[in-house]
Amino acid sequence: MAQPFPYTYYACNCFDNNRGADEEERTFDPRSPRANYALYPLEHLLYCEDCLQIRCPRCIIEETLNWYCPNCLFEVPSSVVKSDGNRCTRNCFNCPVCVSPLSVNTIENPEKPSEKGGPYILACSYCHWSTAETSIDFEKSTGVHSQLSRIANGGKPIPTQKERDKERERQLKELDEQRASRHSMRSPQEDHSVTELSNGAQMLSRDELFSNLSAFYKTQIDAQTPSNPFAAHDLSFSSPSTYSRIMNLYSTTSRNKKREKPPPMREAAAELEGLSIHDPASDTAAIERLKKDGWSSTLSPAQKLAQVDPYVRFEDELRPVATLLCTKRSKRCRSCRHILSKPESKITSTRYKIKLLALNHVPRISVRALPSPTAQQPLPTVPGATTQPPPFNYNNLRQGIPTNFIIHLSNPLFDPVRVTLATPSITPGKVHSKITILCPQFEIGANTDVWDDALSSSAPVNKGTVVDSDGAIEPGKPYDRGRNWTSVVIEVVPGFLDSAGSGFNFGRSQSIVSTTDQGPDGELEEDDEVIEIPIFVRLEFEAEVNAEERGLADSRGSKGEKERREEAFWTVVGVGRIAI
């Protein structure tokens, strides 16, 4: 892992939901492929109060509360999003070159000035791109989205849907007349030439082709309705077909009736019907333009994906990109549907109504190296000057030499917690390091006020009583303790890299051998020299029963009664790297 040492990750229990009952006691292996999807920092996790489990991003369900534009902060109803799409329909646009917000500016010294202050353009203040480069200007400074939908690049007007329908009907009538007049005398080659003549009069845009295709399919569907009002393709809830199918479920007379098969629908045969035919002349024109203008006139893949038309190639075909809408979402537990996070519905507010973070319910675990008391300190060069020991090098752990680390646990709860730590004696992987927790069971005080700690009668832990005369740390005692935190010592004996493939493993038990121990040819892979310790944490504490958790006939919690709770989870602690 590319993470500075030391680090701590928490494992969510959703990493392997298919394991059997015999595998529940299996040690967590941080080097397994599934562990890559289960380990998270504590700040990235939520907590479910009903399941009493931590929840990772894979264990939650997101629900959209509202849609809004991040530029103008205007809330968009969900019905408008379904009809108009997930982009702002006001004056919010992004630059197609650098994706910066565009602003509405007036044209300096226009050829045809307007009495209302126009014409206007959309300009970028970062890369200085504007719609003037594509010959697009606007009469008004408001309603830019509706004005842009009626103007094509080059200043040509885009016909409306009604105008397209009228023009399509006129051209279809002319095409039918041509086919009827030549039906008795033309050959198939002549018919093909007539179709090409009618189609190649003018290149249609992408929107016009889609409009023609949708109108063609609608005509094909409507053509079947008079002969078969109960067609199978009619899926409307209020249609005669749906009503007939519902009545047939409860009738016995219609069982012997044969269902009429709808006549087959033909495909589009011309551009007026939505057929898109590749034109080799467009490729030739693009190649000639590349020879003339070079690659600088073409678009990058990111710019192409941002455009509505995916077939644009050159800079003069760019159009302003409407700003994408953002959402505010609530998060629920996937198991019990309990709300874990819910922001306020107000757009400008960054507060949360509900936010159950794991760091407010689970002890925070951190690790640091314990300097050896017998280490030789460098002599000061100047008399009377004090020198501090050099910082501990976590990337240079010596093989076979014991190293002590301090595991620090802080309790965020308002109740004292009894903690039990468990870890395998040998780390999983090819390099087998020996691990020993000197104090596996201890208690952590409640997260009370600071004055309670000052007025407490309990004496603090004296570190001199933990370390004996020989400098060794006595097992079974915590290293240090405070108001709501406790520190214990863990001893790590790094394994030998040379003996990773020879089988020397500090007397490794066969019950915890990982499937990743035996690699190809017994060679070390990347990060095999990193010491990652899986630690199983078990918490026991007594908490008050809330009124929401009690039933109507349950009297628990009415007089401040408490119930005993238990929680357990896996963590992975990275303490350092073995020196090669």
C-alpha cells in the first residue's frame, strides 16, 4: 500500500458474505484480493445504530433528496429533470475548451446595435473562448438556454419541431409522388438513384435524423392500430390492449381464441425516415482540413464527450455545455434501511440533520513506535546542549530483532468500554513476522468532561511500574492511560526475507496459513516486506436503552436502566517495512 507508516484501516464485514460457518473463525488476511474492497480509514465509515455495525460505501443505499444547479443554486424539481434532463435550463453554461463557467457579455462595437443593449455572447474569462468564434450571439441576456436551442453554429436558425414535421410531410408527399409516377417504368437501379437524389439534397443534423426516425416509428405503430386495436406493442395502462389482457386473466371464453399476430414493421429506407448513411465525402473533407489546419484544430477526447453531438471533430463545431445538476443525497443502511446520513434540504446549507459517523461510535486506533530505553544517545557536541534522538525509521525494520510499538485507543462513547484485542501470532503472507500483544484485555474510561478527569480519585499509570529494571515491559499491564484513552504495547519480531521460501516461519501454525503464502517460484512480490498486523477488536459496554428501541410493552429504559452490548470488528495496522 502506498501509505505512510504507520497507518490503521478498519475492515467492514461485507467483504465476504458468502463464507460458511466453518470459516467464521478464520483470521482476516489483509493480503487477500477481497481485502482491497473491505479496508477503509475510520473517517470514511458510517455507523448503523440498529445493526451495531460499521458501514462502508458498499453497505449503504443512496436516495436523492433534491436537484440543484451548482452555479446559480436554483433547485430543480424532479419532474423537470425527468423531462428536460440533468442540466441547468437557465443561463448556466461551461466552456467547451476548459470547462470553466461562461458569463454573458455584450459585444463591443456591434455591427447592428440593439436598443435593448444587445447583442450578447457567452465568454470564458480563463481561456478567452466565446460564442463569437462560432458566430452565435443572443438578443437578450436572459433565457440563454432557449435562445441557444434555436441557433446553430454559424448563426443559422434551428427549425422547431412543428416546422420539422411540416417539412417532413411535404418532402414525403413529393417522394411518394415520384415513386408513384415512376412505378411502372423504373428499374431497381433507377429507384436507388431517386432515393439518393431525395436524400442527398442536404445533410441533415443529428437532431433532425432522430426526429425523422421517431416520426417513422410512430407512423408504423399507428398504421397497425385500426386493424388491431389490441396490439401487443401498446403498453399504456389505459390502452385497450392492457384492458383486454386484464379481462382475459379472469375469463374462460377467451382461452380458445387465437391471438392475432401484428404485421411486421419495415425498417427506415431514406433519410426522411431516419436512415443514417455514411458519406465518404465527409471523410475526404475532414482529411483535407487536417492537412490545411493541422491537429490543433481538432478536439480532444474529453471535449468530444462533453458535447451533445458525439461526432464533432473541429473547434468551430463546439457549443457551450450546459452545467450539470448536482444532488443532495441521504444514505441508508442496506440491511435495515436505517438512515445513516441526511443533509438539510436547503441548497445553501452544509449542515446535516442526521450524520452517524463511525468515529463517534468506534474507538480510534493509532500506532507509533516505542523507542528502546537502552538505545545509545549521541553525545552533545556543545557542553550543556541537549540533543533529541533521531526519528524512528519505519521503513528500516531489522530482521529478527524485536521492536515495540504502542497501540493507542481512544473512546468516543460516554460509557466505559472493556476492550479485548486478538491477533495471530504469525502474520499472514510469505514473510512471517511474530506478533505479541502484551496486554490483550483492558478498560477505557468514558468520554466525560475534562474536569471529571481532574477531580477523579484514580491515580494515573506510572510508566516506571510497567518497565522493569532490565528495560523489559511487563505483560498484562497497559503502558499508559488517560481520561478516555489507553495505550498498550505490541511486540513485533520482523521475519527473515531470505527464508521466505524456505519454510522458516517461527513455528507457524497450519491453521492460519493463508492461500497467498505460496506464490509462483517462491519469490517475493511487491510489498511482501511490509508488516501488516490484523487485529480483532471486541468491545463490551453498558448503554442506556433509548425509547425508540423499546417496544410498547417493554419497560426497559424508563428508569435509566442499561443493557449490555457487544461489538466486534477487524482492523489492519501497518507498522513498517522490513529492511532488505
